[in-house]
Amino acid sequence: MNELLLTLLVGIVIGVIDVAPMIKMKIDRYALSSAFTFYLVMPFIIYNLDFLNNIWWLKGGLITPLLSIPTTILIAKADKKGCIPVIIMSIVLGTIIGIVGHLLGIM
């Protein structure tokens, strides 16, 4: 399968994984679309960034939380307790993106 389509598929799956619990909590649709878009784009960034290639398993787990800092700051304004789940999910999902990219041979 084409690398572009595989990357897009990884982004869609990870985006759905992130947004599913938010739907149950009846989070605002703008927050849902923002989170989904973030994780839809994240595999493209992780897979095409020439950084930490020797430790591929750590690449996604570092880049994703770093890029989620602006969103985390906005969340902290409204709800300080909401920051910790966002950071944890970005580390976990970023690591999954990196591992899947390595296993599929995309990175």
C-alpha cells in the first residue's frame, strides 16, 4: 500500500482512539475536531521528521507531547485537571504512532 495512504490510515485510527472517550464525555465538537485533526496530522510529522532515527520507538513519544504544548496551555486555562490526561495520551498515542510506523516500514 502507498506510504501516504498508510500514514493517513494511522492518523485516522489514532484520531478515533483519542476522540472516542471525549465523545462519551460530551466534549465540545470544536475540541473533538481539534483533537482528531492533531492526531490525523501527527503521523505525517513523525514519519517525515529526520530526528532520533536511531531510537525510533522514542521518536513519537517525544515529538507528540512537545507539539501538544500549545493545546495543553489552552486546556489549562479552562480546566487544570484536564492537562494531565492530554499529556499522558499524547505520550502514549505518539509512541504508538512511532511503533506502528516502524513496523509498517514508513519511518
